[in-house]
Amino acid sequence: MDIQQWLSVTVVFLSLAVLAARAAEPDAAGWIAFEGQGGAVSFSGSVNGEPARIMLDSGASIGVVSGPFSERAGIEPDPRRPIQVAGVFGETRVYGSRPFELVLNEQKLNLADLAVVPGGNFDILLGRWIFEQVVVQIDYPNQRIRFLNRDTVEFESNVEVRSTRYGAILIETLIQEKRAWLMLDTGNLGTVFLNERFVQNHELQDFEVPMEGFESSGVIQTGEVRMLQFDSAQIGPYRFGSLLASYGVDSSRGMYRREAETGSRIRRAQTRNDGLLGYEILRNFLVTTDFRNRKVHLHLPQD
């Protein structure tokens, strides 16, 4: 992605953070209900009269439009805007979108240069830029979200956090007493997804659950996935008696792609990224994040 594309996407994300807050009427404390379909943090909108499911994804570094939705809504890819995009099962070259108008609760925003990808369980995906601008609180059990000015809210992490060169947040997670650094990924709607190399290095294949013909479809490609059932896991002060996880066969190569050129959700090997932490765990918590200051706090609502 060249600097002109990056600036365009940057402006898009900042504007959409404001529009997302207007998409539903906040309560007195600033909470906004989100749809939560399948675990996603999503809002409704439309493009050219076509209903759109808009998803917030802390694991994505660029904006994305799914191919099927782009066809339904008449969003055309621009061959002059090639973008190399990587996922856990591979990478592909796609094109940035031509300009189009997104409508959110009667608010209109002109967008351009979002990557048009072959698949995805969303129509329009908005990435990490929103999380870098403000403190974001996601209350998964109550399906609500709010955006807070970091100058007016103070909190400390209760989990160990690292950040990558490109701004992704990694959270220390103990799996069978083995330390894993997992990317905080609100776009991962399934189980914890582990790097195949991490599974092999720690000899965790013995925890595989027999399943036949199970595949996972991502933004880029589909790949074979194997399931794991662990009886010990811990994140910060919270210990789990069981944890369902998965890993992709031959996914390690894709997971270690450099983000500098591809915008991949899985960062370079030097960050020691061992996988994705998503909805299977996050659904239990009120999650408070400050990506810029590398802080994450998890809270069980019944505490």
C-alpha cells in the first residue's frame, strides 16, 4: 500500500469511529448496542441502497470490502490500486475500491481504496485505526461498546501485553502451562487460533479432537483446520478449566508474513506471535483497550 492509499484509509477509519458512535443512540454512560451476530462487533449501514454489515476488527490493519458485497452494491475495484493482502493460509493480490458512499444512520461518508477481497464473513471491515485513536471498551456479555477519550480515562493492564512494530496487540496466554503470545483480534469469531509451529514446538498434537473434513474459510483462502481441547489455560488473573482451540495445517508460513507490504493480521516472526485470541475467550469479558499506550484490561462482569 503506498502512502496515498494509507492516508485515505487513515481518514476513513477516523471518520468511521465517529459515525459508528452515531449509528445507535448511546445511553447516559456512552454505551452503544452492537449487533453481535456470531460474536462480531458490527453495525448496520448501506451502500447504494444495499444493506451492509460493518465489522470492527482489531486484528486488521487495513479497510476491506468483501467481493460478494462489492458486486451486490456496485463497488468497483480499481486496477490502478493493487494491494498485496495476506492471511493465515496464504496471500493474494487484490485491488483497492473505487470511491463509494457508505450510509450509517442517515450519516454519509465517501470511502475509497478499501481492499476488495474474495471472501469474508462481513460486508465491510474496519480495522485497527479506530482502536489506536481512542480507548475502546467492548462489553461482550451485554453486546455494547463505547469510545472514550484517553485523556479522560485511566486504567492499568491486568494482563501482560506486547505490541508489534505495526501496532497489533499481543496478550500473554498460558496454554497447558506453555506461554503463548496471542493477537487480540475482535475479528476472530471462533476459537483461539494457534500457529502450527507453536503446536509442534510444544508437542500439543496429543490434545487434538478427532474431526473429519473440517476447513476454515478466511478473507484470503480456505485451509484445513484441526481442533484441540486443552484442560488448562490462563490469561492474566483468569484461569480456565478447559479451552477449545484450533490450528491450521501449513498456516505458519502465512502467519509469519511481514505486515509492511501485505497488511497481514499475523505479524512478523520477530514479535513471537503464536496465534489469535478471539471471541471464544473474549465473549466472557468486558474488554478495555488502549492500543497506543499498549494497555488491555479484562473484567468479568459478575466480579
